[in-house]
Amino acid sequence: MVQANKLATLGQVTAGVAHEINQPLATIMTLAQNNIRMGEDNSDLKEQNLNNIVKMCGRISTITGELRSFSRKSRGTIEKVSVAEVIDSSILLMKYRVKANKVKLIIETIAPNVFVMAEKVRFEQIIVNLLQNAVEACEKVEKPCVRIRFNEMDDFFEIRVSDNGTGIPPEVRANLFLPFNTTKPKGLGLGLVISSEIAREFGGKLELEDNSAETCFCLKLVRAVEA
């Protein structure tokens, strides 16, 4: 079920990733055509074009690498995972959806040496699910905004994903983490259920904060013990 949900999510983000790849591809084609037209002249400009092509290829490689990693079956091994790395890769997968919906994404700064006990692929699955829900909740809002915030505790680390969208109806909120409970016309109602189960397997939990002015989901994971 976890893999099925991940593949369903993957299908939704793939179109955005494909669009994200088209831009650097178009740039590569333009730069290459410019070099052909320049012939033997303008060696400095040709070198600059080639350097930019290398950068664009690197960008494509990063995007497709994250997509491939996300689609891969998890190893199931709970280990020390960088929170910053997972947040960055999840945002990369959701970048086009965020831009397409004109959502303002505000992310608190997090140190690269913050680690939790998790499994990277499934950790990403939770964050992508939360971001996807937040972005979709903002579709009818005039100034859509999604925030990612962090809170360090003694034994746990909290990741809060909130939005200023239309909110969750009381009847849905009451059974939020039960299967097939959804407000989306084509939704399966499994994303939050599976995300909550993954968090529990990590020794943490996922919950909806009742006292927040925005819709805010809090993911609490066990902090990794420093070696």
C-alpha cells in the first residue's frame, strides 16, 4: 500500500518534473545552435555557452535523480537521515506545482547537521504528500502561502507544514487519519493514513495541530544520537 500511494503521488508530480526539465533542455538547444552559427569566431562566448550547457545538464541530472530516488522502493532500514537533504529533495520534486499554483513557499533555515532516525525515501514520501496537500488546499486562495517550519526538542525534531488554504471541514477532520477519507474529487484518501503509519514506524508521529490559525501538520521524528 505504501508503494502504491507513492506511485500515485509520483504520477502527479511527474508532469511537473517534465515541465521543469523542458526549460534547461530548450536552453541547451539554443546555446548549442548559437555555437554552431558562430563557427570559428567568438571563442570566449563559445566557451561560456559550453559551460552553461554543462550547468543545465547538471540541473537535469539532479531533477531526474531525485525522481528516480523517490520512485525506488525503500530499503526499510531506519537510519540517520539529514532533514535538510530530505526537505531540499522534496521541494525539488514539488517545485513546478508550487510555481504553477503561484504559491509563496516560506522555509525556515535549517542546519545541514540536523539528523533524525528515518528511511530517506519514505521520509520524502511524507513531506511530498504534505506539500502536495498544502498546495492543493491553496488553489482558491487569493494569496496562497505554504510554510515549512522546524522545532528542536530534546529527543524529537518537529517539521511543521502549514498553509493558508480553505481549511479542513469538521466532518473530515474528525476522521482525518482513517482510510478513504478525502475532500479531493479524485483522491484516494490514503496519503495521510500512510504518512502517519510511516511516521509511527520511525518512532514518531504525524498529527494535525488544532490550535493553529492555518492548517498545520506536525511531523515529529526521533532525533539521531550524535556519534
